[in-house]
Amino acid sequence: MKFELPKLPYAYDALEPFIDARTMEIHYTKHHQGYTNKFNAALAKHEDLNTPLEKLLSDLTLVPQDIRNAVQNNGGGYFNHSLFWSILKVNNGQKPSGALAKAIDSSFGSFDSFKEVF
């Protein structure tokens, strides 16, 4: 099983000013790519290991001892970064809506007041 770096759903600079483009690029091309490469190198030692990543990480006893640390560290890094990219969103100035907006208004009076507190 071989893992690939997932495609980012936005440009490196899409989350500025909160996360700058250079930080995003380094995190994606260096950190995440490094985890991906090392994870794949470990898995290449046991090509018959075709267990889904989530299952491997949730039960490391399924992973051969000689690659267990590499799978835990690099497979975990691969998974965490993949999750990280998928939950970051470009907001474009939108405010919360629905139940979240009501809870913020109830607790803070308005979204602007909420932002001032935090």
C-alpha cells in the first residue's frame, strides 16, 4: 500500500493573514511530504501489509515490530496532516450561522463582541 500527499483544496496564501503562505508551503511540502516518504518507506518493508491506516494506528499490534515506531510516528504524522488540511477552511469573512450563531449571541451579545473577547 502506498500513500500520496493529498492535494490541498486551497492555495498556500488562502488562509492569510492567519497562516502565512510560507508556513503553509513548508508544512505541506517539507513536513507532510517527509512523513509521507518515511511512512511509505516503512510500509515497503512489508508489502503484504494492506491494512487501512486508521486500523493500523488504532491497533499498533497489527504492525510488524520492525516498522512499528515508523508507522506510529510517520503514519500518525501523515494522518494528522491530512486531517489538518481538510479541516482548515477559507472563511471569506462569513459569520457563524444557525445554532452556533445563536449560542454566541446569547453568551456574548454579538459575534463582534465574541471576537473582542478572543
